[in-house]
Amino acid sequence: MLKVNEVALIAAAAVANHEPFAMIRLGDGEARVLAWPDAISRGELDRRLSRWFGRKDFTDSQITEMRNELEVAIKQVDVVGMPERDDYMKWRRQLWDSVDTDGKVLCSCDVHAALWDQGLLRPIIEQASTITLLTCRDVENRFTSRFDIEPEMCIIPPQAFSKMPTDHYPKRYGEVCRQIDKTAQGLWLVGAGVLGKIYCARIQQAGAVALDMGSIFDGWAGLKTRSYLHKKRYQL
């Protein structure tokens, strides 16, 4: 597995040389989608879909399309973050049975937190001619103040913890994919759950650099959605 500093060096070089590159991370959410339909019940998957999108009225074909596009993304990207093989969470362990890692360049699924915590993200950002933040969080002003760079924003609906339905999938998802295909350049920092992995692959395919930063966006926004985000150093 690559160490976090090695991931940072590769990403910075790709940005500096205007070469396509994508790093994604996989966890229990992705494992559940990849398990459809053979290794997970629709009821269990629906509970996760409700958490993400505030609804579960997706057709089987829509879920299958999401899974297929996630599988394509995993095969396509340059670096895949994986949990430990003996992770205590069932679905994280399941990933090792669901994902073909032969020939893939791997790193820890916690690479996003390490990039920020160890100060390795700034050199990557400083290499970029343009930066786009693909997120549901309102962090534009904080990001500009911290890095003295004004990013482009690609806003998606937030996760539906309130159980209010969102239009992220498939409506906004399709719009974001079209935007990426037409305009992607420079560096994209992505925080968009399962769909974020697919976005990262499309950004790479369009010739830009994508880093799956996930819940780091929550920390930047001052939200404590993960235990490690209670530390102030994760805020912008």
C-alpha cells in the first residue's frame, strides 16, 4: 500500500503536469452498493439509501446502474483507499471480497484525513491553476481565507439525515456528470459519498485531478459528523 506522503507526491505531480489522476476511498457504504443484489437485502440497502438521499423509491435498475458505474470507477481510478482487511465492521471487511484489487494501487481509506492532518494537501492545492470543490458544504469563504485561492463550487444536495428527500440521484447526479465532462480542469476536491467515487473517475477521464476528501468537508464546515472531527485542527 502507498503511504500518505506517496499519494500526496503523485497527486501534486499530476496537478503540476496537468495530467489526469484520481484517488478514491471505499467504505461500508460502497460495500453495500457493490453487494447488490446477491449479498444484501433490498431492505438493508434501502436503509442506507434513505440516509443518503431521504428516499428509497429507486427502481432495481437504478440501483444496478449505480453499482455498475461504481464498479467502473473503481477499475478506472489510479489509487483506491481500502480499509484494513480485519476491520471490525462487517461491510468494510466485505469490500475485500467485492473489489478486484489485483493490479490496483492501494492506500488506506483514511488517506483523506491524513492528507489534511499532516499538512500534505496544501502543496497539492498550491500547484493547481484552478480548484473546484464538489460538495454540499458551504466552505467557499473559509477555503479562500485559508489558502488565498478562490475555488469554483459544484454544489450537490446534502445527505438526507432529516429524512427529507433530495434530488441528488438521479437528477443532480446527471447534471454534475455533464458539467464534469464539459468543463473539468485543474484540481477537484470531492466530498459526495458513494456518488463521489463516480464523480472522481469522470473528472480523471475528463483530464483533471480528483481527490476524494469525503468527510473532511464536514470538518471544514465546523460539523462534527465523525469522532475525529471534534479536533479543531480539522476546521478551516
